[in-house]
Amino acid sequence: MENCVFCKIVSGDIPSNKTYEDDPVIAFLDIHPKGPGHTLVIPKDHYRWFEEMPEDLYTHVFKVVRDLSIKMKQEGADHVQVGIVGKDVPHVHVHLIPRQAGQRAASDL
């Protein structure tokens, strides 16, 4: 999609700090993080809403979310807050925010 900031990140028109990439998915650090390591996982193809994605793609997106969450916990997070909001950028994206015990959740995703 021409004016989508995430599509511009996928195409390389906007730089990002990638933490993961494969053929259908990319993950990168959020530019307005709710905490250290706040990562976004997106499909490279543009979908406005989660339910618009084909089943094999949303399954893969959530496999990546799970794998990155496990990695974050191995790197010291007590848990990983996961959120699908879709209000800021009209492109499916999943927030991963590593958290420590007793740390307040980012309710303002």
C-alpha cells in the first residue's frame, strides 16, 4: 500500500532496526517503545485487519511471535506482553513488550 509506513519499512524506503526477517514476516524495534525491546511483528504483505490474512500467514505470524517471545524470555524477560491493536498504523502488527516481574503493563498500546 502506497502510504503505509510499515509497507515502506518492508520495502526499505524507511530504515528500521530489524530483529527478525523471513519471506513472509519482519520484526523490528518500535520507534516509540513502551519499554526496552518493544518489538513489532508484521506480515510483509499489506493487510489492514488480522482476519483478512490467509490462515497459513496468520499461523506463521504467531509462530514468529511465539519464537521471539521465547527468545526474549531466554534473554531475561520474566514475561512478554503481546498485543494486537491496529489503531495507529493500518497494517496488521503484533506488539511484543518484554517485561520484568512487578513491571506495569503497557495498557496504552
